Amino acid sequence: MRLIEDCLAERILVGDIKEGDVVIMDVDPDGSIAVLAGDKKMRAEIDAVPAGIA
């Protein structure tokens, strides 16, 4: 959990991720963490998923 928080915090501090952005985090089998910033279209797709499924 701490590794995920560290990666996310670094991206926020450098300005890659801002308030309201959609973020996707992926952990590879080797343990490396990828933090991807989504777009507004992705946000609309996520908001359209009924609660309890996402």
C-alpha cells in the first residue's frame, strides 16, 4: 500500500495529476507500479458504472 501511495504522491507533487483527474494504477507481476492519468471521457465511463460493481 505504501508503494502505491508513494508513486501517486510523486505524480501529484510534480503536477502530473490534479484535483478531479481520473487515475489508473497497475502493478506488474514483477512489482513495478504504473500510474496513469485518465481523461474526462474515462471519468464519464467510470461514473456510469452502477455502485457496487466497480
